[in-house]
Amino acid sequence: MTIIKICGITNVDDAFAAAEAGADLLGFIFYPKSPRCVPPETAAFIAGAVRGSLGIRRPRFVGVFVDEPVARVRRLLDVVGLDLAQLHGSEPPAAIRQLAPRAFKALRPRTHQEAQAALDAYRESMPDDPNLPQLLVDAYHPRQFGGTGHRASADAAYRLSGRVRLLLAGGLTPDNVAAAVEQIRPWGVDVSSGVERRPGTKDPARIRALVQAVRDRETALVAPCPSVPHAMTP
């Protein structure tokens, strides 16, 4: 089953809409320059509401950080009640190791050569838990760290998808996510702007449509080929 992460959650209604649609991961962005940045106290309130209502059926909570000190990331993991930290800046492998096993690295490779170099650099620091992502691939942008609506390098993502538990991000929408799942076969998909009415406000109908598109494509990919009846002998 393809894991689905809905990122850029800023309010309780959007969190419940994503959870009820079948999202496996909810992402809170703590990067101040993002239009989807959420204060830690708000994220803690949202996480607490979802946890209190859904219990063990709740999605996991992921905090998205960009070049934050490890000490602050560790503190917010505990204060907010996050399960994982997604490090989306230029953090070195040592930062992932210091937060292990509760962190994974986001990459923005432009080519498969850059993807390979990043894999070599971060391989030893990736989580071992089969239920956790190991890397995320997002679209490259010279000034923005995600949420651009641009597509990630399909070549780079494909080169990684069979080798690590890869979250694919970058420009995914209900209209194109099925094709991306079929082409790249990622461990999971990460969607933010593609299911929004406007930056920071999700559209429940688009979330449901995206989840359904992923599940429908999975069903098609695993459906058995129709059997060919044997010719009858006289």
C-alpha cells in the first residue's frame, strides 16, 4: 500500500479531513518563510485533538524543519507530540543520526547523479524501521524549500524508489498522482499545494480525490491478468 502524507496542515478541520480520507501521515511545517508555517502550540493543539479522537487509528505526525538546530527539533518533537522530523534543508547526515530513529532527510536533486550522491551521503543515517520513510524527493527550487507546485525530477525519483523507502513530493495533484505512482512506484507520496484551496487551507474534496486516485491505481496495478480459457479437445 502506498503511504499518503498530507503536508502543510494548519488547522483542526484540515487535519480531520485528511485523517478521515485515509492519510497515513500529517505534516506540520515549522519553517517561518513558508505560507503554511504553523506555530508549535497550534500544531500541538491539532495533534492532541486528532490523537484524542482517533487514538491508535490516527495518522502519524511529521514536523518539517529547515536548517534548525538539532536541539530545537528534538524539543519540538516532544512538545508538539510529533512522531517524525523531516529535515528539508541542508542538514548533514550527522543531524539525522542525532535524531535517530525519528528523522529522515528530504532531498531536491535535479539529476539522477545528484540523487545518487545524496543516497551515498545519507545511506548510513537512514531509519531501519520498515514502517518509516528513509528519504523524500522534492522539486528543486533555488529559493524555496518545497510547496512550490513544481514536479520533482522523475528520473532522480525513479532511481531511488527501488532502493529506499521513498516519499515522492513535488507538484502532485489528484489528476497526476496515479500516473506518478505507476511510473515511479514510490513507498509513499507527499502532497501539500495539490490539495489546497489556497496556501495553508486544504480542500477536503481534493484530499479525498487524491487518496482515491492512489488506491484505484494500486488496485489496477495488482489486479490479476484475465485468464485465457483453454481450448476444449473433442
